[in-house]
Amino acid sequence: MANLFEQHRNYVLGDSELELIGDRDKLAQWRHKGIGPAFYKLGRKIIYRGADLNAWAEANRVDPSKEGAA
């Protein structure tokens, strides 16, 4: 698995790296719906761990060579 995010880094809203998976509004929608990557909510601050972002990205990976194979 290739890491898109630094494993041991914490990301907060406003970090440009988070734009890779979605803008601030999209991340807010996902949090509200209970989908998207795992996060911590400390007061009003939202924190994403790099390891959680990488795990979420890997779980959503699509391999075109395996699509439609049954």
C-alpha cells in the first residue's frame, strides 16, 4: 500500500493536503453522514490522523483489472 499521507502526522481542517480527498465542505458532509475517514473531534477542532487517512484511501481503492471479474 502506498501512503498518500504521512503516517505519523495529524492533519487539521485547512491543511492543503486534505484537499486530496475532498474540500472542507465535502469533509463536513461526510462527518455529518457518518462516512469518510475516521477523525477526532476535540472541542470544535477536527483532527485526522495520517494513518487513518491512508487506511480509508486504501479501503476505497478501485482496481480496474478486477472490476467485473466474477
